[in-house]
Amino acid sequence: MINLEFTEEEKNSLYYERFHHPHPRVQLKMEVLWLKSQKIPHKKICQLAGISPNTLLTYLRDYEEGGIEKLKEINLYRPKSELESQRETLKKYFEKNPPATINEAVYRREKLTGIKRSPTQVRKFLKSLGMKCLKVGSLPSKADPDEQEDYKEKKLEPRLNEAKEGKRAVFFVDAAHFVMGAFLGFVWCFERLFVKSPSGRKRFNVLGALNAITHEVILVTNDTYITAAQVCELLKKIAALGITIPITLVLDNARYQKCKIVEELALSLSIELLYLPSYSPNLNLIERLWKFVKKKCLYGKYYENFSDFSSAIYECLNDAHLKHKKELDSLLTLRFQKFNKSQIMNV
């Protein structure tokens, strides 16, 4: 028999905690000890609290050992899953063979370990490994992650650091070809909606130079083709800005950009052309701007004629750094996606 003595202060604390403690298990413990403080027989306490004599004895011993603070400790028994013993094996397997669905994970895990578990249990286990269901991204098959990282560290980042300090103007250059048609996206609606699709396939071509710091865009547009002539026109527009610090253009290896006429004009205008490694759109900041434009003025919108279509794109690009400054400051950060070889799927 455990004999406990309770002060009035302890009784009041037990009474308060039995109603106000946030955890129901602790509330039950406080209830039991409060009943004990009222000199109610053990058998009656078990009936009132719905607990066994052994549980009552455990609570009383906890109180005897550490008082109310001891009662507030919560030590729930959680038996370890059989999957835990296979944790490292499964982790290494799923790193090399990522499942597309939970049912696929259930099948593969059972085949590997012989242990059958429900989809819910397997989902919980995958999350405990740190796995998440993420959309697979695309990477040009010929891209070289090591070459990209070397380029970024030795060429791109030093120039961007100078740009942040106001010692260099860096522009990211690329061409986008917007085909007049239906751009389908997601909207909140009460029933499925449809957007008209205009006839014809007329293109609005945009050659842009995005300032890495101010996010202002210098534009050359047409509805025919982008050639070296348009690149030269863009170079002259940038030179006409009257920038007094060194200028660098970051651009890909498209033939109309990497040709003698462009390189000679850039040299005469004292503009540095910094060509990206092959297959490296992830290092070209302006690629994010093209997606932004589609989201803002094309997805789910219908333009009756090409003039309205092209004007919407031009105005969005021309005013984006003013009208959407907050969004662009978040979108166009100078952090670039890099690819570890472990991230590249070979299956």
C-alpha cells in the first residue's frame, strides 16, 4: 500500500491540471491523484477513472517519486515497425529506384523484404526516411553538371558579385517565340471552363536582355525570325543606355548569337559576351521571366487578333520590373539550380 500525503496547495494544483492541462493523458493522471487526495478507495478510483489497478499503482509511484512534474511526463510506448530493421537497405534501394506511386513502393518493398504492409504504413515509412512526392524535372541529356558548376563558380558568380556592388552591368540574353494559340492553365471555378483557341500559328518573337539587378528588360521584337541582325540591334540598344561600367551579356550558344558579326560588334562596343556551357538553360535567369510572362498574360486568356496578343506580351515585359517588382525580386534571385549526379534518374 502506498500512503501519500497531500498539502492544500498540491490538491489545488491537481484539481486545476485535471481540467486545464493540454494533454488528455496528463489530465487523467491528475484526476486519479486528485481522487486519491480525497481519500477515495483505490477500487472506486479505478472505476471512476476507467483504469486498471496496475495503472493506478504506476501513477501513484510516479507521484511519490517526482510529484506533479513527474505526472506531466508522457512516455507512450510505440513498438518499432519491422521495417525499421530494414531501414538502411530500403533507403539505399529507393535512392536508386524511386517509386512513382505508393502502391509501387508497397510492391517493391514487399518483394525486397518479404514484409507486407498497407499503403498507409508504407507512406508513413517513406516520409520517415525523408522522402517526398515531387514532380520530376527535366534536364538536357547532354548537360554536364560538373561543367556547369565550374562555370558558375569561376565565371558567372564573380561577375554577378561585381554587379551587386555596382561595378558591372550584367544582362541575361535569350529569345522566346510566343505562338498565338490557346495557353491552358489552372483556375478556381465551379465547373470546367474553356478558352477559345485562335486560328493560325503566328509567332511573336522576343529577343530580350534582362538586367540581373534591376530586372529591367531591353527588347527587340518581330513576327518573322530572330537572326544575328536582331542580336546586333540589341547590342546597340544596350550600348545606347550610356552605362559607364563594364557590361557583360550572359547568353547561350545559338548560332545567331555566337557568330563573327555579333562578336565583332560586341568587341567594338566594349561589351563582353559570356557564353553559357552547352545545354544550360538553368543558368540563364531570363528563362524564368518567360515563364512569368506566360503566367501573367497568356494562360487562360483569349486574344482576338495578333496585335492584341503581341501587345499584351510586350507591355508585360516592358513594365514587369515596375508593376510586378515584388514578385520579380522573389522569382529572379541570383540562385541557380544545380544538379547532383545522384539526382539524375537512369531508370
